[in-house]
Amino acid sequence: MTSDTGTETTNPGDSRAKALYKEGFGLFAKGQLEPAIARYREALTADPDLAIAWNGLALALAKQGDLEAAIDAAEKLVELEPDDPLSHTNLSRILMQKGLIPEAEDAKARATSLQMKMRR
């Protein structure tokens, strides 16, 4: 966003969302899944398009064993970052955990295809 003076401005919600994401990341790193999930969800309330928070939420939910919610979060991540191989890889891993092998293989194939394109 640009202000009337032509300088870049930031959305206050963006910085709040990123701060909440960072808190969630720290909690996740300490194995504190419930508080991490809560922070990721708060971050996404502040900025629903913060892809990295969707990734953190998906991984935390998967680690907690809530695979349905983890898949939903990973699919939202892929929707936001369709050209990111890691997004598809994480979706694949969660689908594999859930036992959805054909879907996991499709997501992994997409990740591999994107990785190959990046190397060119």
C-alpha cells in the first residue's frame, strides 16, 4: 500500500498477523501444540492470506493428530501458494499420514514437477 506521500505503508493487521505467527512458531518448536495452534489461528484471523501461518497450522494440527483439519489447512496453503513445491510436499505428507495414498502421490508429483521447473 502507498500513502499520499508516495511512501510504502503497511497494513497494521499484517504486522500483527506476522507477530502472532512468530509466537506460534516458537510454541510449536517447544512442542506446545495447543497454544501454537491458537496463535496460528489468531494470525489467520488478522490476515487470512498469510500462507506461512496456514503452513504452521497444518503442521501443528498434523502433529496433534487432527488430520482432517490439517488437510484443510494444507489445501488452503496450496490455494494461496500454488507454485510452491513445499506447499504441495506438506500436503502430500499429511495426506500420507491420513492413508490417502493416491491423493498423496498426486500432491508429491505436483511438488516434484514444480521443483523441476525451478531448476531450469
